[in-house]
Amino acid sequence: MRKHVVCFGDSNTHGYCADPADCADGGDRFNEDERWTCLLQRALGDGYLVLEEGLSGRTTVFPDPLHESMAGLDVIYSTLMSHEPVDLLIIMLGTNDTKARLGANAACIGLGMERLVMKAKSVPAWRGGKPNILVIAPPHIGEGLYLRPEGEPMGPGCPEKSRGVAAHFAAVAARQGCAFLDAEGVAEFNTLDCMHLTRLGHRQLAQRLGTLVPELLA
């Protein structure tokens, strides 16, 4: 059986494309030759199975009053159990947690990640019973967010909060015995809505993970 790598995230794992000109198919989702999850599968080869679990709008633990089933905590058990045995869980969340309507600052977002990680570790889906988790802090949301219609429902303060997330996620990873990657400076966000990966950003993230994942599964 191949090594199972579950990629649990939001629209940046699902592959949302904010700029149709940047997407080969001209739609609103990067295709299988562009998404970082698919590129990671290609880089890792046949000995691995990379499983996409991205949902636009997903948070770590915070329910969204406007959209149902957004809290990762509510579905992490069923997600991991459906893919058992799991060798590595990659969590890249935090962008949606900054939404003003959720009322969470960077410290609370960090606590949300910790609660999610603790729940994931408790799920009996791990190969050999040993949890193996990589926490990724997303790139920072740019100030240009508010120049686009998408910025208004996000609410004020998102860029500031997102800049504080990485430090809290790093501390959580250290406490919980997880690996950690700060994607700021690694993977490019677009300059339209300033919170989604470009096609280049997907490739950059896949390249970084293509070297990191085998190290975590050695």
C-alpha cells in the first residue's frame, strides 16, 4: 500500500483561481496540472497517494454563521478515517479564520489550530498508531484585499491578523510535536484578491513540499 498524505485545507488546497487569466482552463479552479496537491503527487511518485481535502471557506475550529460545515474540527475525524491508514496529515488553514465576523485574533487562531491538531492526533487512523502532522502557515493576506469586492465581507483587520498567525502556528507545532512550514516567501499570493495562490504559487509550494514530505516520512 502506498503512503497516504492527506492535504486538509481551504480554497488554496481546493485550488481556487481568482484570476481566470492565470488558469489554463480560464475557470475559477486550477486544473490537475496546476494545483499544488496534484503537482506534489507527481513529484513524490507512485509510492505515495496524495489526497485532496480542500474546502473553500474552511476554518480551523470556528463555525461560520453564513456558511455551514466550515469548521475543520467538525470533519477531521471522518476525513482521516475515510483515508486510513494515514501516514501524514498536512494542514494549511488560517486565512478564513481572520474574517471579522468570526471574532478571532491571531492568538485565538493559533489556539484553534492547536485544538484541531489535538483532535487529529486522537483519531485512530494513523498507520502504526503514530500521528504525523505538518502545519503550514499560509502566506500573509495583502492590503490589496480591500480594493476588491471580496474584501468587504472579509471585514477589517484581516491582513494584520494573518501576519501574526505564523508565529502562533510555529509555537503550536513545537508544543504538539508537529512539523511546521511558513509559506510566506515560499508560495506567491496573487495581487487581485491578495489571499489566493497564483499558478506559480502552487508550483512553488509543491516544490518545497516535494523535498519536505519524504523527509517527514523517512
